[in-house]
Amino acid sequence: MTAVEPGELRRSGDRPARSGQAGHTDPPAGVGARHEQQGNCDDRTDPERGPCPAGAAGPPVASPAMAPRIDLLDPASFRGGQPHDQFAWLREHDPVHRHAEPDGPGFWAVTRYEDVRLVGREPTRFSSHPTIMIDDPPPGSGSEGHTMMLMADPPLHTAMRRLVSRSFTPRAATALRPRVAELARQIVDAVDGRDTCDLVADLAGEMPSFVIAELLGIPLEDGRRLYACTEALHSVRDASSRAAQAAAYREMFTYSRQVWERKSAEPGDDLSSLLIAGAIDGVPQDEIDFFLWFLLLIDAGGDTTRNLVGGGMLALFEHPEQLAWLLEDLDGRLGTAVEELLRWVSPVIHMRRTTTTATELRGTALQAGDKVVVYYGAANRDPEVFADAEQLLLDRDPNPHVAFGGGGPHICLGAHLARIEIECLLRELLGRYPGLRQAGEPTWPSSNFIYGPRTLPVRLAG
Ligand code: HEM
């Protein structure tokens, strides 16, 4: 999942912004603001001082005694597991926490379930514009008159979502199930005969790239290639990765323009053709709009779904009694198991909103323009909502987790499809390889936005 960022690609004929759109001057530009900020609490290393203070931006936090060091920007905090010690402390002592930001004004970190839901459900107070990433977009980035749905507020967001929603209803997702199951078979077939493989790259990552290719009406191989481009876009922004990122961005733009041209000339029964023919508030979609849809769809469903499978299997390896329970009745138990893995892993770490007005949250005064960052993994372990919240219980039911968002207008468009992808892949994999075992240590990406292992070696055993 990404945000649109600085522009290198330009097009002529910009058009006026609709309400709720960015008033930027460039066409969509770089992408992949994964914001693996190397933010740290360098000035907060003294354990006696407790959690990171707000710096200049905020008041001291309560009860520092025994507090862990709070740093939700440092990707290291999300390596090997989400920082549940920090989340637990914040939920209890400072649920609307003023977090310092080395290169920015600071933000409010929101960790309680009830508050995460509230922020997600009130777009008039908590806006998705200009971005859902913690970093602000660089000046001059974006594109006049074009907005990615993820960064739009109602009423524009409502109109945009209407354009695509019928492709993602429970009924539409269910209709895709046989094809997704077939893709799962193909994916697992490809590792048959091997002793070991990388569960993330060889299995989990294949599924979302194939499914999105299928939806967009492009060859499966191309889906894989585009997915690799988004990976490059997500890597930490430094001098060495900048050229690769620019190349990946250009490749995606060129590819989306080719699809635009091809499907404009010969529409098919696919999401690309639907988007190309679509209009929002009576304004036809142009190739930049299409490019933004293309990016959002490839990206939003990619590493999220992959990381749920990778992180979920790691959790099962770490809880062998739960894995054994699941294997006793894979078909019957996979439904609740997937929901619990979503709660447990919470692949999307956070989303940001921006206050539109001076307001308050749980008694804390917020100024207009403040960044408010909701932490789904923290909400998903809130003991006020989940009994035995720190235990993985695959039969947990009900399980009102917020892994797909807090229930507001932006709640994950692909949630039904994601569940089917995850279920089909786990059923195929564990059905064929019930003796699947971890075969080495996982590695972790450098991100504070999307959580899950980058690699996970496994031994394929029947
Ligand atoms: C385990 C897999 C997934 C997880 C955990 C996940 C999580 C999320 C979250 C947390 C949001 C933001 C919710 C909010 O701001 O309130 C979101 C939005 C979105 N997701 Fe997913 N997602 C997953 C899979 C998918 C898939 C497979 C697709 C599509 C193919 C998809 C498409 C989208 C889109 C388009 C949005 C933006 C919705 C909007 O702005 O209205 N996601 N997702």
C-alpha cells in the first residue's frame, strides 16, 4: 500500500481539482511513499526517562516508571514482531500519545480500539487528505485534479468508491473463488518436488500478484513483474535505491498507459475496462486517473495479503498446538483461523488522518492540521475488546478485529477477496503439506507501515 509522491512524469492538459482533491501542480509522480522513516528517539535513549517525550511538540507522558522506550517510527521496532510492549504501555497510560518526528511536527499515536474505530469513522474531523502516510508529501508532488481514492474524503471518495465497489462485493469475491483456488493449486504445484522454499516469495507473494492481474485483465506474468516494481518502490529511500525506484515507477506508468490504450480500443470484461469507461461526478477518467487506480489496486492488495500469509504461518510455527488444532479439521476451522491470523498479524501497521479543525480525542486537545496515526496492531490486542488478547486462539469467535480498518468509508475494499485468497492458499498448502515446517530464520523489511516477514524458509513435508 502506497501513497503518491513526487513527480517525474508529466502530462499535458491538467484539469481543475474537484472538491476534496489535492491542489498540486504536477501529475502523479513517484509512488511508494512507504516511509520507512528511520525516525528514532536518539534524544530519548535514557531508560530512566521512559517513553519518548513529545519534544517541543507535546506534554510529558504519564507514569514513565517501567515504561518501554516508545519509538513507532523506527523500522527496527517492527522487526521480528510488532512492538506490543510499547502498544500495551501506550494503551494503558497514554492512549493519545504525542510522538516526536525527527523531520516533521510530530503526530498523535492512537492505540485503543475504540479510538482507532472513531478516527476511521469520522472523515469530516479526521481527513485522509493530503496523505495517509506519516510523512507529508514533498512540496510539488501529486497531480492537479487527480487523487488516489485512499487519500480522498467524502463526497469525492464516495463517488470514486462507487465506481469500483461492485467488483469487490462479497458476491463478486465468491464468484472468483474457483479461479483463486485454481491459482492456489498452480502456485503450490510450482514448488512441488522441492525440499525447501521461501514461503513469502515462492508462495504467499504469488497469489496477490496473480489475482490482481486476473482482475485487471492482464497476463499473470505481468502481474508478477508489476508487483516486483511496487517492491522496488517500497524500499527505503536512499541514494542507492533512488534510480531503481525511478525506473520502477516509469515501468509501471508505461505499462499502465499501454493497458489504457489497449483496453480503450478493445474493452474487455475486466476492471481495467470498467475504470477506463468510468466517470466520477460526470468527469471521465483519464490515463492519470487510471494510473492511480492501477497503482492503488496492485499495491493495496499485494504485500498486505502476502504478509498475512507469511506472518500467519510464522505465528502457526510459533504456536504448534494451534497449528495441530487447525490441521485436525482444515476445512471446518480455516474460517475462524484466518480472522485470528488477521488480528494477530495486522499487516497494515498504521494509517494517518489529519484533523480538519481543532478538536479533542479522549480528552486530549488536538489542533487543526494535526497528524493522527491509528495503530491497528495495538487496537487488535486491546484487552477491553479481546479476552486473552495476547493469546493466539484460532477458534476466537466473534473476532471484531480492525486489520482491514476501523470500519469507516475507507475500510478495505478488497477484504472479501483477501480472505478468499488467504483461505485458498492456506488450504492448498497445508492440505498438501501438513508437515510444513520452518527451515530457518525469517528476515524482515525495513518498514514502519506494513508488517510481516520478507523471507521465511520452509521445509515442504507431507
Ligand atoms: C490481508 C490483506 C489486506 C489487509 C490487511 C488490508 C488492509 C487495509 C487497510 C487497513 C485499509 C485502510 C482502511 C482505512 O483507512 O480505514 C485498506 C484499504 C484498501 N484496501 Fe486493503 N487490505 C488487504 C487486502 C486488500 C486486497 C486484496 C485489495 C484489492 C485487491 C485491497 C484493496 C484496498 C483498497 C483499494 C483500499 C482503499 C479503500 C478506500 O480508500 O476506500 N486490500 N486495506
